[in-house]
Amino acid sequence: MPLFKLKQAYRILRATLCASLLLVTSLRGAYAELSLPALGEGGGGVFSPAEEHTLGQAWLRSLRSSVMLFEDPLTYEYLENLLYELASHSALEKRNIDLVVIDNPSLNAFAVPGGVVGIHTGLLDHARSSAQLASVLSHELAHLSQRHFARGVEAARRANFASIAGMLAGIVLAASGSGDAATAAIATSQAAALDSQLRYSRLHEREADRIGMQTMVAAGFPASGAAEMFQQMQAAARLYGEGIPEFLRTHPVTQARIADAENRARGQAGAPKEQDLDYLLVRARVAVLQAEKLNDLIKHYRHELQRNREKIKDAAEPEIELLQQADTARYALALALNRSGQWREARKTLQPLLQDIPGRIAYTLLDIEIDQSAGQQQQAAQRLRDLYAITPNNYAISIMLAKMLMQNEAYTAAQSVLQSLAEARPKQPDVWYLLAEVQGLAGDILQLHFSRAEFFILLGNLTQAQTQLGYALRIAGNDVQVAAKIKQRLREIQQIRRDTERL
């Protein structure tokens, strides 16, 4: 793509973002300046896959610095595994997907060129089953595999190129928690194109519906999940009223679309997949972790557990779904009780789950958290070490173990755990942040600056990353090997900067 066209596009995007930034700042105050890449102007061809990847990575760095990420390792790992399973059955040529989970209660998911998929935690509230969630993620993966973004750029240039810039700005605003601001940004940038192309054209939406269903069925999910999710989205749209989330504006649900999904589902072969208990647990976990009034939630789950237990007692052969609902209510109740300081009741509530399904990671880690709440620090630490020995670099276990070691002032041991995890998960900002913190406590100042640099790179603050590496270079002194490593990383940062500036 000609460089002058990329630069022209970059200027358009910056102009759009200036207005958007005022809205973000007024809503969040503490957000760092956004510097999103531009999209390229049509006429000279669409983006190449390499350009899409550069765009996606630059956009992801800006997004991380602009929104509140949901940093619960158990939730992240579940969503990551689900996304990778779906991607492995998709039409994507390159299946290196970057997942970002945003702490936001609105119903939203998005795909950005270059393999970035974002999920708002609010999506889990509306997706009642793993099949429903899989239908949304498969739909977004279809947008990526069919390169709808690049095709949309070419189509949009004939109407209003600034609408594409507004699209990404709108996603950032929506992720920041302001549906009204996102809608305003999109409406301003897209003007007359709002009816026919918000994020993708209606044609692209139908294509993503069709290919997405093929993906989820190939991955073993029932095709009925798509129509069920559309019904959930339709119900949500009615509840939101005029404050409808951006995702529902860009993915409008009609009776015709639901009927199409139902017709496609009837034509799909394959046995239905049972409800995923792990998804139900993750969904309940998100609700508890985000709850502002735990006492209300405790009452709710107590009622749910009692109601399910009575149904199970009355049934000659309880259905699996009913048993799973009871287990989910019990787990959520135990988690909420422990978070509210009622660890004794939490332990009593959790105990049946530990006996019935020993070894499930969500139950085991909650049991260890209850040990901590009870003041049994040594026992909790030993149990985590045993788990870590069996499954090294497990995200949730490693983070929990590292934090416990830090509390026990075993900083060197915590650093070792986190360093290994950072090597396994180099794109997790929370890992680098925690690693830098423990390296400072351990007195390893050279490595602290390395870790801070990686953290700032992931958030797109390349200047601060260079500053941190400059500090490290001075500390390295005459150590030739370390100095060479630092200089190489500085060159890589410069290349990232050049690649971004070319957009």
C-alpha cells in the first residue's frame, strides 16, 4: 500500500481520535493518551496480512492502556482455551489469536484485524451457555478469517473513509464503559453510512453468521447455540432501550436473522454438546468478583442452591443440567462467603464439591483461598507448591503462588515463578507488572527495569519502555552480554515505533 495513502489515513484517524479522546478523558480521567494506528485508504488495494497484523498489535497496545482489563487468571484461561479451540476449527490461515478481556458489564465482543479478539465481561452475563458464547466468538473469528475489515476499508472509501477510523475509536469508547460516548463517536464519524455499515456490512454479517456456525459445529458445539444467543441479544436490546450497547447496534438482531440461524441449525449434523460446567463456574465467578453488594449475592445464591437441592430431592433421576446448576450455585456461594470474610461457612459450603469432584481446579484454588482466610498460610503455600510442581506455568496457580510467596517475603522464589510464567505468557501485562514489583522487593533492580520495559511495551508506551532500558543499560556497566541484550531490545522497540508510524 503506498506510503502517502497510509499517512493520509493516519491524519484522518488522528483527527477523529482528538474528539474521541475528549470524551474518554471526561469519563475516565486517568486514561493514557490513545495513539491508534490508521487504516489505510482504498484505491490502491486493501491491507496485506502483514499490515493487518501490525495494525492489530498497535491497536491492542493502545487498547490495553485505555480500558480496565479483567485480570482473573481462571476466567482468562477458560476464555483463551475456548477461543483457541474454536480458532483451530476455523478458516483462519494464521491462528495466533490475542485475547483481551475487558472489565465492563456491557454486552460486547469484537475482532480487530491481525488476530485480536476482545470480550467484555458483560457478554458472559448474557451468554447462558458455552454454546451461546461460542457462537459469538465463532462469529468474530469469521470476520477475521474472511478479512472483512480489509474488504470493508475498500468499500467504505467510496462512502466515507472517516467512518472506518470512527469504528476503532468507537470500540475503545465502548470498552471504556460509555455506550453513549461510543455511539456519538460512531455517529459523528460515519454520518450517512450509519444505516448500512457500522462495523461491517450486512453482507459481511450474514457471511460471518454462516461461517461462524460452521466453526462452532466443527468444534463440537450445538448449532442451536447461535439462535439461542440471538434471542438473548434481542432480549437485551429491549432492556437497554435507547442506551443500547455498541455491539447490538453493529450486530442488529431481527426475527429474520434468528430464523436464518434456526434453519441453518436444522441442517447441521452432529450430536448436541452437554452444558459445560466450567463455563457455568466461570460465569458465576465473574458475577461474584464484580459484585458491589456481596450480601445481596449471597442471599441470591443461597436461594438458588436451596431451590436446586429441593428439585434434585424430588427427582427420581435428576438431569445433569440441574446437578450442574446446583454445583454452580454452591461454588458461587462459597466464593462470595469467603470474599465477605465468612470463611468458616465458605468451607462448609464448598466441602461437598471437593468430595464429589476432587481435583477440579476452581474448587481446589478456592479451598486454598479459604485456608489463607483462616490463617493457615503454611498449609496453603505447600498446597500451591504441590500444584505448581504438577502443572508449572499454569496461569492461575502461578499467580496465586507468587502472590502468596510475596506475602511470606519469599521474594526470590516468587521471582522465579513469575519469570517462568512471563516466558510462557510474554503478552500478559499483569504478569510483567507483578514480576517487576517482586524484582524490586528482591533487590534485582536490573531485571526490574527489563520487566517494566516489557510492561510498557504491551501498553504502547514505547518512550517509557526505552527509558527503563536506558536505566538497565547504565546498571549493566561493563557486562557485555547484558548490554548487548538491552541494545537489541532497544532496536526492536525502534522497529515497533517505525512500523506504527508507517501506518
